[in-house]
Amino acid sequence: MFFDDHAPQHFHVEYAEFKAVIDIKKLELIEGSLPRRAQELALDWAELHQAELLEDWNLCAARQQPKKILPLK
């Protein structure tokens, strides 16, 4: 996430040479591409942490430091 980023609410994913953007509310890839397994993992993680991602989006929009979100294990 970036401060003052554009709508819709989203986060950026980087995996090897791949880059993508995932919509937080719809839980879908909206830009770029990822290998199938990486995309599934990113979407599973986003589903588990959707409320935290939305909270961080709002913090970034208010130019405040987002909170850490645990990675997949």
C-alpha cells in the first residue's frame, strides 16, 4: 500500500519478476499477473486479513503508518 493511492482499495503483490494489484473488497486480481499458485496464496492471505487490510488502507489514506499484518506460514 502507498500513501494517497488511488481507488479501489487494493494492495500490491510482488513475486519473483511478477507484479500484481489485488482489490481488497472484491478479493480479486485487478492488475498485473502472478503464477496461479502465488495468486491463490495471495488471495487466501487477503481473505484471512481483509479487515486488517481495509484498516491499513484507511490509515494510509490518512497518511498514518499502517500496522503490520502477519504473513502466511
